[in-house]
Amino acid sequence: MGRRLGLVSGVALVTLFATAAFADGITLKIQVSDRSGDEVYKVQSEEWNPMLEKMTGGRLKTELFTMDAVVPYKETVPAMVAGILDGHITSMEYHSGLNPAFALMGNLVAGYANADQQQSFCFIGPGAELSQKLYDATFGKGKVHVVGCATYMNEAFVAKVPLRGVADLKGKKLRAPEGLVSEVFRRAGAATVSLPTTEVYTSLEKGVVDGADMASYTNNRTNGLHRVAPYPLFPGIHSVTVHVFAVSQKKWDSLTPDLQATLGVWWHYLYDMKRRYNEIRDLELAAEDRSGKGEKVEIIDWSPEERAKFREIAKGAWVDFANKNALAKEVYDENVKFMKRLGLL
């Protein structure tokens, strides 16, 4: 609770210190898990990056690098420790191979009904504290400081063939990140392959995969995925990916307390804005496509019965991952407790 209260109290500090501009501001080099074509990435880079500079009177700014631009997407933490990057904003599930707790924390497949609920786990629930615990346990204490975790989208599955229910997943080749997501789809009968998001379009186009666990409806449409996979599942059936904003402990310690507080406030407002913006754009673009004025697609919305079948499969995987180690069990227990507060279990 202390971290969240500190961030809220930091709002007052923003106004007090924003006018104290330094001649040479600090620039944080941050690699993200977005692609340059993602619409929401453009909103962040063009509108919200400059906002941080304004909030700090020029004392603090960020330089964003898209996925794999500096280092491969799984190697951002070693790059932070080595000083190549100052931080990352990335999907926590990418670290699933290092600790199964990241799989549960990064994407509790079919757990939360929407991004708002999952984001509440990070903003109001214990998500940020659990994320810090995970980084400390996996990479060593004093290496990485977690500013916060959040999400902004329900992922909208894209497919080359109609997938109208759980039975249609059997025998299909699907792109899914390693960890819990892949495991759930395997239990549903699919064959899964792990591919970076930058390779999904060509893999769909060439028939390497039949479908893909991918980003929001907006990002998928913006990046042209619906042209090669014209059967998007929307609203999404499975996935609300959690992103974490972390910086190297050394870089964090070099910031003054007011800049630390401002960075946290900026992060929370940024992801709240991204969530709201993306939700509106998803609905807007899906309505356009359904009317025949947009992309030539068939939007498939699974029935409550099919969603319930898929969720039962996922719940079994949750438990098995939770039993892999004590930290995974803690992440599972805290999520279950929070979902019960929301009436989801």
C-alpha cells in the first residue's frame, strides 16, 4: 500500500518542482514491447512522452525503442543491469521461462473479463508489489526497480479460418507466447509456436500458423493482420497481457525523490489513458468492420457457453502453474482473492 500512497502524494510534488528546470535534463532509454505501427504506441510516443518532459520542467524525458530495436525482447533486464538500457515497458509473460510466476502474473489466461479489472489488480491490488518480488527473486535484489504494472487491452485473437468455439481449436497451429498462454491452448487441442510479434504477419501470410494470440483489435487492424487473418475473435476470449515498467535500480537511485514520484504518476496516467483510448478505438473499428465500411472480415464473438468451456481449461492450468514454486502460488492466491472481490470466482 505504501508505494501507491507515495505515488498519489507525489502529485503535489509535480506542481512544486516542475518549474525548476535543469539546463540538461535526464533521458531514460526505454525499450518497449510494442511495434512502431501500433496505434497506441504512437499515442504514447507523440503525446505522452512529451508530457513527462512538461511535468518535470524539462528535467526528465524518455526515449522509446520498439521491440528488439536495441536488444532481443527477452534480454531487456540484462541490458538494464549493464547500462545499455535504463528501463523497459514490456509484457511480463516474456519472462515465463525464467520463473512460472511470471506466467501467472503476466497473463492469467481467461481470468479477468476485461482490461479494467486486470489493471485494478495492479493499481489497487497487490500487482506492483508482487511484480517487484518477482524481479528480486529472478534477477537479484537491488538490480531492478518496478515503477508499476498495468494493461491497456484485451487481446483479440486473429485467425485465417473461423474459430467458433473450443472444438475448432483442435489441431490448429497457433502463435502464442511461451508459458501459460501456450499451455492453455495446447490443453484445448492446438499446436502452439512461440514467435515474436514482428514475425506474426508473415507467418500468417505464409500459412506457418492458422491463428495468433495477438494485440488489441485496433493494433491488429492497424498493422494489417486482418488482411491475412480475416476471422478476428472479438471481444477477446483469453488474454489480458500485463505490462511492467521497470528501470535499473542504479538509474532509479540517481533520480531525486520528486522525479521518482512524478515518473510513477506519469506511468499510471499513461496506462489509464491507453486503456480508455484503446477500448474506444476497438469498439469504433469493430463497428465499422461489421457495417462493411471497413476491413473485409468476419468478427467472431464466442458465446458465453464456449467462453466458460475455455475458462475451465484455463483454470486447470492456473493451478498446475501455481504448484511449480512458492512465488507462483502466491501470485495465484492473490489473483484468486482479487477476482473473488470482483465476483469473477
